[in-house]
Amino acid sequence: MNRLSTSWILVIIGITFNIGSAIITHYYIGLNNQALNELELKANQLETMIDSAWRNKTEIERKQEFLLLLMTRIQNETDNSVVKIKEQIVLQLEAILSQHRLSTEALTEIISFGTINTISEQAKQKIINDINDTYLEKVEIDSLQLPLKEQNSLLLTVAIFLQITGLILVLARDMRF
């Protein structure tokens, strides 16, 4: 009778270990995976913001080159088109200033090569600062993922150990002592 109760105790312990393994695997690791997915989604959003900012910086550089070409053209012109071209340059510069929330003081000057360069450089510098801030935020999010991944690895190891030990204990019921 003693052997029979010992074998059933091993079975009960084995089943308990398997249940513990299932709880660890499906609950705790599941919670960590959910947190990891949220962090990864946020990191991907930040990466998209960084890519968009770089494209925006490239666009500012192209606008700067275009506006400088227009300025070169009006230096050689004397007709009515000069006024229209200057108006378009001012509109483009105002758009850059408002888009990047920069001071409009630079536009009070006479429109010149220096004004175009100054406004463009201010906009590009603001974009670079925004990229740096966003990148630091992304690095911080990436650093939050590492402990969760390590915890998942440890929990998975414990769950596998419990599952294998539980299986051994259940199978040990059939062994003769």
C-alpha cells in the first residue's frame, strides 16, 4: 500500500509541475510578450518618425537649392517676373518657417542668398535636433526590452524544467521501488 501511495504522490507532483509550467508559459511569458510587442510597436513608430524627419531634411535641402537657383535667376532679370519670383521665394520660406515652428524674424530682412541659407539651416538644425531626441527615446525603449527578453528566457527555462521533471515523475509511477 505504501508503494501505491508513493507512486500516486509522484503523479500528483508531476501533474502539479506540468500545470505550473503551463501557467508560467501561458500567463507570465504571455504578459511579457504583450509588453514586448507594445514596446516594439512604439520603437517602430519612432523609427518611422526618424525616417520621415530625414526625408523632410532632404526636402529642405532641395528647396534651399531651388530657391538659391531662383535667386540667381532674378539677379540677372529686370522685368515683372522678378516680383513674382520673390513672392514665391517668400511664400516658400514662410512655409518652411511655419512648418518647423521657427521665428519669422529672418524674413524681415531683404530676401537674399543669406536669408535663404539661414532659414534653411535653422530648419535643418531643428530637424536634426528632433531626430536626436527621437533616437534617444527609441534607445530608451530598446533598453526596456532587454530585461523582458531575459526574464522570458529564464521563465521558459524554468517552465521546461518543470515540464520535464513533471513528466519524469508521472512516468516514475510505473517504476518498481
